[in-house]
Amino acid sequence: MERTFSKSMAWLHTWAGVSIGSLLFAIFWMGTLSVFDLEIDRWMMPQTRLAPAAQPLSLDRIAKAVAPQVPAGAAQWRVDLPTAREPVLTFSHRDSKGQATTGLLDPASLAFIPEQGTEAGSGFIFPFHYSLHLKWMDLGKWLVGVAGMAMLVLLVSGVVIHKKIVAQFFTFRPRKRLQRSALDLHNLSGVLALPFHFMITLSGLIIFITIYFPAAQQALYGSGEKAKAAFTADAYGRFKRARANAPGTLGSVDGMLARAEAEWKGGHPYFVRVFHPGDANSYVELRRSYAGDITMNLDQIYFDAASGAVLHRFEAGPVMTVQRFMSGIHFIRFDHWTLRWLYFAAGLSGCVLIATGFLFWIEGRRASHAKKGLAGVRVVEGLAIGSVSGIMLATLAFLLANRVLPLDAAWAGVARAQLEMGAFYLAWVAAFAHAWLRAGKAWSEQAWAIAALALLAVLSNWIGTGDHPLRTVGTGLYAVAGMDAALLAAACVAVLAARRSAGRSDG
């Protein structure tokens, strides 16, 4: 009975990994990069490489600076305040039809920064991680949810089938044949970061519980738009009041800030939002920052825009506090650099875990499939190469396009940001095609391409901005220096992988 159970778990582990591994790798890869999404933004948006604000900012001055950009009849405008990781003011407004417009400001001069023409890390890489940029009926989020459930199955079944899990933790034989060394590295990366992999997967599922399990909220609130709005108000604290359709003024937002900080016992806001600007029923929202907390709190205070009187204060209830705590654990939006680097390393270990699982399966069946004339290994190898080295190449193509294309670049009516994303998807499709066309050599050739593109990205940043690694370290632009260092490290690892892979294919 025990042997049958172990065989069943081994079969489940193998085929769950092979069938969903490509999707899992993309999610883990983009999630790992998202740990430093704001640092990627600094690298991809050179004019946002600013020193942190030297003094507390006046919200009244900010409101005055952005007022000319707010169109008449706008539904709202919002300014996200600068942080150590994001040293710019982010301004956005929505018109009466809900269309959003965004811009960036220098917090020192309050001058608008020219449009950077990119979605960068926070606009492309981070949403890719949880939505795959498939918005129709939340298809991307559902696919990510399926992958998350599969990952939990893989983790549990992996623990069951590896009975000597402690011994395997201390076993790594890199000089053995590829199948053996791949299995050793698979076991090592899996055991080393097992708690992280389980936590990050489970928390990701909990974050989107209202999408994956809507019956819970529907049981209390019912279905339909009104029910959804009622749930949102109770869970997330949305406050609304209608326009008066009469002119109004905006009072001292700094006064509202002082009141909010007193209520929060020293807490600071991370954004200010004004609803119905210019209307007599205009009101102001301040949301408390969670830079110093794990929990992504929902603490918010709404003020009457003219008088500054408190209209509504909200703090999440126990259930939502747990959900926001899990969100904080997953998204790591709090300031803790040591933990951020540990998340990054653990995320990379997840990528290694998935990639080596593919390698072990491929190498274990290559000879037998060749004798039987089966195409399974070729199909899975093409998927593995395209989803592992292929998405790395696509990411580097995205970064390189950002550094090569001029700010006003456009082609056939396609804006620069879309051209960058187009470079990503074209490179990814090309990597899959190359993987199936160049049997036995694709791993090595794509590794060499990764090394070349990574070096080109560093060089193009140097040529285009003058910010070479030594200069960025000397001037305190650590986000840019870190990006260049990561790219150079990736090039070195890719060269080693290319040499190892070439040696195997030649042998």
C-alpha cells in the first residue's frame, strides 16, 4: 500500500511538473523580478534617477502644482508620494468617463518629468506575474490560480516521494552526468527554500480569494454590481458622496495631513486623492503608508475638501486584516533590504527548481524515447528551453529595447511602450521556435545569447545615460548600480551554462 501510494505521488509529481512547468516558470521568473520592480523602473526611466526628497513635502504646494493639469469635470486626481525606492511624485487623474492619465513630477522642483515611454518593471513585469496580461474574464488570474494549486501539489508530492530529504539537502554533485546533477540541484533548491515556496504560493492564492471563491462574499452580499459595491465598501473602506454640481474650493491639505498623522499616531500617508475636484461636495482621501509594516493596511481617512472636517475613517476588520497581512508577505512592499534580497534569492531558487525538474525529466527519457521513435522529449525540451532561457531572452530584449529606442519612438501608430512589449513577445516566440529547430544546441546557443544581451544592456545604459557602474555607485544611484550588477552576474552565469551545455551536446 505504501509503495503504491509513493508511486502515485511520483507519477503526480512528474506529470504535474511537465504539464504546468512552463507556466510556473514564467510566474516565478516575473515574480522574482518584481521583488525589485521599482529598481527596474529607475533603470528603465533615466530621468527618474533622483535623489530622495531632502525635506517634508507640502501637500498644498503639490495640489497647486498639479491643479492646472486636472481637466474640468474630472472625477478625481491622485498623487502618490515619493519613497526611498521611488523618488518621484506620481500624478494621475480620471475624467468623467473613467479614462486615466498619469505623469511624474520631480519632488524638489514640482516640475513634470517628460513622458518616459515605458511600462517598465511596475507596469509590465509586476502585472505579468499575477495576470499574464490576459484581462478577458480575468483569464490570466485564473491561469495563475491553477498554476498555484499545481505548485502546492508539486511541493506536497515532492516531500512525500523524497524520503531522504535531509540527506538530499547536503548532496550536490555538479561534475556528475547532467541527469544526476540536475536531480541533486532540484532537490537542493526545493528543500532549501521549501517554506518560502509554500508560503509564497499559498499567499498568492489567498490574495485573489474573491476571484477564485466568490461564493463566500455572494453568500452574504448577493450578486450584481450593487452587491459588489457593498462588499467593496465594507471590506476595503470605499467612501462616496455625490457631486453637488456647485462650485467649491480645496482647503489646506497640509491641515488634513496633520490631522491624519495625529490619528495614525505618527503614521504617514503614501497618497492623497481628491474626488470631484472643484465641486462643493469635493472630498479628500489620505491612505496610511505601510512601508514600515508587513500588513498592507487599509487605514484611510476622508475629509471634506473645503472645511477639512473628517467625513469617514476606515480600518480593516479582522478577516481583511489577515488577507492584507498575507498580501504584505507576498508583495513585500515594506522596507527591509535584507529580507528583500532573501526573497529574490528564494524566488531564483524556485526558478532553478522548475528548470532542473525539466532537465531531469528530459535527460532521463532522452535515450528511451529515441529508441522508440517517440517525440515526447523533443516537445518537452522545446517547451523547457522556450519557457526557461526563452523568457530570460525576452526580458533582456525588453530591457535592451528600452535603452535603444528614443523617447519619441513610434512605428505604424504603435507607441514606444508597446514597441518595448512587442520586443519582449517577439523574442519569446523566436526563442520557442529556435528551441524546436536547433535540437541539441538550443540550450547552449540561447545561453550565449543571454550573456550577449545582458552585456549589451549594461553597455547601452552606459552609452545612453553616462551612468556606468562605477559612477552609479559613487553617486548613490544604487538601484541602477544593482541592475547593472545583476545583468553582469547573469552574463557570467549564462557563459558558464553555455559552456556546460555545449560540452554535453558535443560529448
